[in-house]
Amino acid sequence: MTRNRWFLASLATGTAVLAGSAVLAGLTMLPSTRAEAKDKKGQDNEATVAHGSQLPIGQIVLFSSGVGYFQREGAVEGNARVDLSFPVQDINDLLKSMVVRDMDGGVVSTISYDSNAPVEKTLKSFAINLNGDPSLSNILGQARGEKVEVVLQQTNATQPGTLTGTVIGIEEQKQPVGKDGTVNVQVLNLWCADGMRSLKLSEVQRVRFLNPVMDSEFKKALETLALSHDTQKKAVSLNFVGEGHRQVKVGYVVENPIWKTSYRLVLPKEKEQKPFLQGWAIVENPTDEDWKDARMALVSGRPISFQMDLYTPLFVPRPVVEPELFASLRPVAYSGDLKKRANFALDDLEDNSGAKKPDGMGGRMRGAGGGEGKGQAGFGRLKESVELGRNGAFADEARRKLEERLDLGAGVAPAATASKLGDFFQYVIDKPVSLPRQKSAMLPIVNKDVEGTRVSIYNERTQAKFPLLGLKLKNTSGLHLSQGPITVFEGSNYAGDARILDLEPKEERLISYAVDLGTEVNPVASSDNGRYTMIKAVKGVIETTTKLRETKTYTIKNRNETERVVLVEHPVRNEFKLVDDKVKPTEVASDVYRFEVKVPAGKTETQVVTEERIINQGIQVSNIDDNQIRIFLNNPVTSDKVKKGLQNAMELRFAVAKTQRDIQEQDRQLKVITDDQTRLRANLKEMPSTAAAYKRYLEKFDTQETQIEQYQADIKKLQGTEFKQKKELEDYLANFTAE
């Protein structure tokens, strides 16, 4: 049994240098190199370099969330290296999602990619530095001590054509020119088998490094230099190890434009006919590579996808540890199990339909887009009818042709098989798709009769005066309909545009496409100021329930020649509830109630919507005044128990208030006497004790002292009474409960 070998690119070794980016980017073939190795038999086992075109895109899955899954497929022979090229902006997605498989017993050894470092820094790392456009003399100067083979121009028969030796260096020598002139000439000094030789560089035709390591270093530097010409792309090299002819696959998820849907809806004139819905998927190839005969699926779902910078090297600062006598244990970090294989349901797209597929998409597309099929017959009839109408002689014939139904199904059949994919819905394109680079295409995916009822939809916030012509559409196509625009035709005439959100099978949804100028709606709102509906006492708190009622009357006048079914949309307000149980909405959406009103031709109907808002409020009896209590006492909804309890509370509050007034009066009288004693003390101090007035002041002072003692005793007694009365009131209110 064939065993697939998986290799997760995101877990490639840190020494790998990946230059990869975008999934759909064009493939770049690098110059051929050979990695020489010896097998067990001592024979050369060379790794061949495959053209990138040997792994074309064979499978494409586009999601409606801005990403796409791309799978490249091809064949390799023996030990092979496949070189690809990707845009820089896709490198992080590539490192996060890339999966490589050798399907027939081989293994994936390494995946290398270009570093994120500047090319100048990379070129410096090779044995021969090719920075700065070096000359031949500069290159040979860097190769001092290396063995080379030099091929020379043979200027005479005695000069050897090929020399082998070790590079000593490059020098400049003066060579005579004419009788008195000299010129500087660059000379290559070699140490050969017969001694040291000096060769003019102008006579050197070819130089070859005899050291295989040096030769390989020079070729790698040239490869790096070649790849640097396109700074927006990076190279990725996939190394496969195995024997014989094998199939390999490379899959990854990268950013891609979302696929979109566009619909055409033909409304019939006869009631017994059903509306016809045609849907097209719009896909785009924004890459620099042609898609040729690729399997394609369109998934209606929004998987969570994010970007993470895995391409930029990250260096973590490490602590400095002093030498220890005994080594201690370090914290252990455990990595995941690399042997655990992921389950990729996307591979099922390779052959997920056992049913017989319809004819090729090309013929159907010609019928719809090229004008050769019956799909354009309706537009042709429309043009012909307009020309007949201009002449005036064939008005009846022109009107009949205008009223004919546009036959969108003629010449066009769906090119996709719809199915459920877990929590998502997918359209698998029945035939391979070819799409040139930087091109877009429309693919028919829906061609079905659906159920629909004509309605006029009124929403005051959308159009204050007129409703909108619309359709209550039921998705009986059996397919998931992705959101998109709908072009609506009445018969063969353009009627307007609509927009629909995602629609599951058997789900109903309203669409509107034009203003119904023959129907007029006048909304009139009214409300009351609210009224108490319940008053009760709970432990000294008066709890009131107030109902606020609002009514809106929609007056609908139908000036059309036919009956109108008007759906009145009334906003849903969570704090309000509908009152009339007899007037129930036909539908309740998240934001509106929908009331269905049938209005005969030339008639006027009304739709009354009444709502109530209940306001609950709690008031401490101790915090309200007597006037507010009297309002509760005079309200007819207040029960006798509540009234009696409030009256008792008022009497207790009155007793407390009376005692407080008595205390205040006693305090006032006490203050009058106290102030007068100040005057008496001053007079007694200034007057001689033998005077008659002195004796009278002294007697009065003594009498006031007796009065002060009496006032103080009365105040103390009243304060005790006040404390008891307050305690009695508080205890009463704490236990006051009545309904």
C-alpha cells in the first residue's frame, strides 16, 4: 500500500532559508545545480532540479472570507528539487499553512527559502562576493589559492591552449607600446606543474574552478543574484528524496479576493408560474500565473483566518548564568507531536461527486455570453419590440413582445454541483477551470425556479410616503444562496435591482426592487401621558406601575388597478409590547414587526398598531411629602388598605412634627430668658448692693433660674416623646405592606 509522506512547512528546520510567498504567484526556474552524494553502491545519486511548471495549480478552493486554498500537483523522478517563487506579502501565510506530500514512498527532506535579509548581506556569505558588479580580475583575486583551469587564446603555436594551476594573484605590469610608450596590463599569476606562469587577462577565454565546493558556492551566489532581480518575490525550494517516478502535492492557504455572487430574477405575469432565479459566481485570478484546467470549489463560509509574522527572525535575550558547582535542572518546554496527521477535507474535492456531470461549461457559456444560444433571445425580442413601437403600426405586437417572459434558462445550465461541507456550503465546479492571469470570470451556479409572492413593503424610515415593490422569496432551489445583488425582470423588462443576504434552503426572505408609486401610506402617531395602573406598599416603599400607551395608524390608499398586499414594517422597541391580541404581525424580525394588509384596487385600508410601555417605580414613604401622599390617596386605583395605611402614616408623621414644633417653642422661650439673664448680670455688676434696684434685679434673676430649670425639664421630656414617636413611625413603615 502506498504511504503518503507529510511534511509541515511551518515546522521546517531553522536552517532552512525559505523565499516563498504567494500561492498563485508565477513559478521561477532556478539554474540547474547538482547535489552530489554517494549511495550505498558508490554510484552518483544526483538530485535533479525540476522546473516550477512541473507543479502547476491543480486545485483551488475559494472562501467568502478573503482567503483561498491552493494545491499544486506534479511528478518528480528520483531525488529532486522543485523551485517555486512566491510574493513577499504571502510568505507569512505560506509558513503558517503549507503542507507538502510525497505520495509514492518518497520523503520530503527540507524546504528552504530565501532569507529576509538584504541580498547584499546574503552575497557576502558566499566564498566569492558578487556585490558591486565585480570584474574578472576582482573575482580571481578573491580566489587566491584555488585550483583553476584556464583556456587561453592561442596567439602562436608554442603557447598551450589550456593550463591548470593555483591562483597566486592579480597584478598590473607595464607593457611597451610602440617605440617609447607603455600601457598597464592585468596579469594572472598561476602556480603550475612546471612552475609559475603569468597570463595576460586579455588572452584568457575561460576560467573554471576545479574545487567542487568552490564551484558550487559560485553557482549559489549567481542563483541568489538572479532571484534578487524581483525584490517582490522570494524563492522556495522543495527537496524530495526517493526512487522512481512519484506524484507530489503542495497545498497552502493565502490571501485571495473573495468570490462574489450575482443573481437574475424573472417575475412571471401569470400567478401559476414561478419566479426563475439564475445565479452567477464571480471569481478573480489576481496572480501572475495562469490557472489551467484546475479543479475549483467555492465555499460559502467564513473560517477564522489571521496573519502572523513568522518570516522576520526573532531573537530572544538570554540571561547570563554564572558557572555552578552542580548543574541544576532547567524548566522543561514540551513541543507538539509531529507524527499526528491533520485531516484535510479539501482533498475530497479531487473526486467528491459520484453523479454524472452535465455537459461542458464552455457550450453553456457561449449560449449565455456569446450571443449564440437561446439565452439572449429575450434581449433580442426586447430590442425588436422597441423598434416596432417606434413605427406605431405594430403597437399591439410590440406590447405582446414586451410582456413575454425573459427566458434566462435557455442556453445556460449550472456549472457547479452544490453540497454541504461541514458547517459550510460549497459549489464544486463540474469542469476544470482555466483562467488567465489578472482575469476574472463568471460561472453559472444556480438555474432554478423558486417560490415567491408579490408584496409591497412599507417602512417609514426607508420611504416616508410610498412602499417598495418587492417579493417574499422562498429558497426552494435546495442550494445555499450567498449574499449578493439581484437584477429583477418583469417579463422581459428590467424592473429594478435588489440585494439579498445569505439564504439557507427553505428559508424565506423579502426583497425590494422599485418604489410602488401607485400606493400611498400616511402614518399618524398618538400617545397618552401615562396612567397609574397599580399602587401598592411593600415595607414602606410605594411601588407604582404606570402604563404609557402609543398608537400609530397607517392609512394605506391603493390607486393601482390590481389588489396590493402591503407589508407594513413597524419598528420593534424592546421596552414596548403590542396591546391588541387580535392584530398580530405576520412576521417578527429582529428589528421590525410586519403586518400584512390586503388593499383592493382603488380602496383605502388602515392598520392600527397599539403598544404599551410599563414603567415600574418605587418611592420611600419617608421621602415623599404630604401632597404626594394625597395624590396616591385620591387615585382610584389605590386600594382601601393602601389608603388606610397611608393615612396612618400621615397621622404618625403629624404627631412627630407636632412634638418637634413644641420642642422648638420651648427652645425659643429658654433662649429669651437666657439672653435676659445676660442683661441682669451686667446691671448687678455695675449697681451698688445697697440700691433698691439691685434687690429687685436679684429677685428677678432668681425667678428666671427657676424658669430655666422648668424649660430644660420640659424640653428633655419632649425629646423623649419625639424619640418614641419616630421609632413608632419607623417601625410602622418598615412593616407597612398592602395591595
